[in-house]
Amino acid sequence: MGLMPTHPSTRLLTILLTLTAMACSPLSQEEATPATPATTPSASSVPSEPAPSPPPSASPAAEAPATGDLRAVSVALTPVIDLDAPTALAIRPGDDALYIAERGGRVVRVVDGEVTGDPVLDISAQTTSDSERGLLGLAFSADGQHLYVSFTNQAGDSQVDEYALQDAMARRDSRRNLLLVGQPYSNHNGGNVVTGPDGMLYVGLGDGGAGGDPQGNGQNRSTLLGGLLRIDPSPSGDQPYTVPQDNPYADGGGRGELWAFGLRNPWRFTFDRATDDLWIGDVGQGAIEEIDRIPFDRAAGANFGWNVFEGTQRFSDGRAPNAVPPIFEYPHDGRCSVTGGYVYRGDYVPDLRGSYVFGDFCDGVVRALTADRNTVTADRSLDVTVPALVSFGEDADGELYALSLEGTVFRITAG
Ligand SMILES: [Ca+2]
């Protein structure tokens, strides 16, 4: 779209995220960079979250998942496979293989570091890889029978399709288009798709792009842009999906598909497999990258603040009622685009258990943090770097993977 000037440090890469974050910066670094990453924003600028109430069935003492000592963690990156611009990794229930999406449109199945046979799916002819476009996300239904792919189509619009699986291959004749969302600009497409702990399909969409959210989509609940959607992918009448009746705006006040809003570009979001907490890496504008965390049972209707707030900093004059502040944020300062990850629940690195592992596309350093109810209690670099760190993945055992857009998929192991 010719909107984004090229920055010298990014010129050589085909970038999903960086150009936007570095180029569309209406705020100077001096004005917008906080002195220290604020984890407890002032109540005057961003309202605090209400005190969470545990679900009735919870018995925290018995169910508290194991946590390790983040300070003692030492990790290594073990290469698993080299692919062509991998963007997303998912697992299929009942299958130990890794399913990995390539930006150009292929989905491959990987076992023991090898691609097994032909691609599971190839939609290369339906997508493009310019700007922040391509095959951006994949997920499987809870029963493992269907594959969902999220991509930008030839028109540049966001599309989510469903395929039935047969012998670990997508049946092309089974394709059903679930979502088609017009994108006004080439960037901020979101693109993540995740099957949630409740079996519903969650889709992240950015604010539509350009810079600074000129259309005000973040705070507009009558658009899907800038939102996290929650849909039941089963058909309803002549509709390809069903709006769950317990969605916050199912009966009005916004689009029925919206589950949360106020997001700029929720490139990667995940659910903690032990607690169901929602974690979002929301890519910032010119100054601040942020990580949001909210308990699953409080996420419906959550407003994450954009474009009134960038992180905890005011960005525009509008209002963002009851905005949920980030649990963590950091200034650019060599970094530029947060890559949200997972809370680690695996076995390889016991001291990493309970830590949220994430990174940044620009410096590639893998980091981790721990948090209590509302505050980060520790955060540190894990002292390993993945060039063009575009995404993380989690396998059936809870082990984590880091994906380099340059090609290599790494497993995170003990160092
Ligand atoms: Ca926010």
C-alpha cells in the first residue's frame, strides 16, 4: 500500500510486524518511552482491574500448578527443522506431530524433525506474502477433526477457513469459509487463531492498520477490527458459524462475535493450559510493547485500551472505559514488536514452569516473566536469541518451540 517507509535495519527481511511498529510512530521516543517498564500503572490514567473472584469450583491449594525458580533457569535452543518462513505451530489432539504453517501458504506435518509426506494443506495460490500478509495462523478443533487456517487473501482481507481432515491431510473439497474481514490497510492483520479451553475458536484481528488507528477501530465495538473474536465454528442456519450466546455482545452493544477489544495488533495470544488465563502480546505503535494477562472467566468484554492507551501511556484523547492495563510493558530501545508466547508447563526445564515465555521480533531475545494476580514478580532474558523471532508454539507435552521467520524452528530445552 506504500504506507510504510523502509527502515534500514529491517530492509533485508520480509517483515510481518516490524515495519509497522517502527515506521508509524507519531510519538517521539522522548515523549513516549517510560523510564521503567510500568507494571503497576497509576489508577488515574488506567483504572485498575477489579479484584478477581475465583470460579466457584476452584480449590487453589489443590490445583495450583507447579512453578519453578525463574532466576535459576538456564535454557538452550535445539534446532528441530528448517522450513520456509514458518509463522505458526499447532498440535492436533490425538497426534504427537507438530503442524507448522509457512507464511507462503503451506501447512506441513513434522515428526522427529522431518516433514511427513505431502503438505497437509497448500493455499499458496490464495495468499500473498507482502507487508504483514500471508498464512498467519492455524489451529485444530478440540476433537482433532478439523483444521482452521487464518490468512490474508489475494484481496488483502483477513480470512479464516475450515478444512476437514482425513489421514492427517486437509480435504480440499471440505473447505468452508468461516470469516472474511475487510482490511483497510496492509498491516495490523492480527491473524492468530486458537481453539480455547472451552472448545470455541478464538481469532485475533488488528486495528486494520496504517498507524495510530486512524479509523478508531480499537474502541469501536461495531467492528471486528481491533478485537479478539470468539465463535463456535459449527454452522447456524445459513451462517457458517454460531455466535455463542454467552458472548458479551451476543444480545447487543457490539458485534456478537467480539469477546474482547481495544487491541492494536494481537499478533500472538495463548491460553495457559494449567489455568486457562489469556495472555496477549499486543504489538505497540512507536514506543511501547505490551503483554496483557486476564483470567479466562473475566476476559469477556475486556477492553485492552488501544488507541486511547499504548501500554500504560495515553495515546489519544478518547475514552477507554474500564481499560485493562498490561501486566507488563517495555520501551522499544532496540526492540520493536512483541512476540507473545506461552506459560511454560513442560518437563524439560523445571525451573521455567509457571513462567510466561515471550520475545521480540527485532532483538530476538527469548525472555520470561512470572506474575502474581496483577503484578510482574520477575522478568529476565533467557540469554538465547532467535533471529526474526516471529512466533512460539507448544506441543502436546507442554514443551515450547520458537520460530524464526528466517526458517528454523527451535525447541526450548535445558541449557
Ligand atoms: Ca493495551
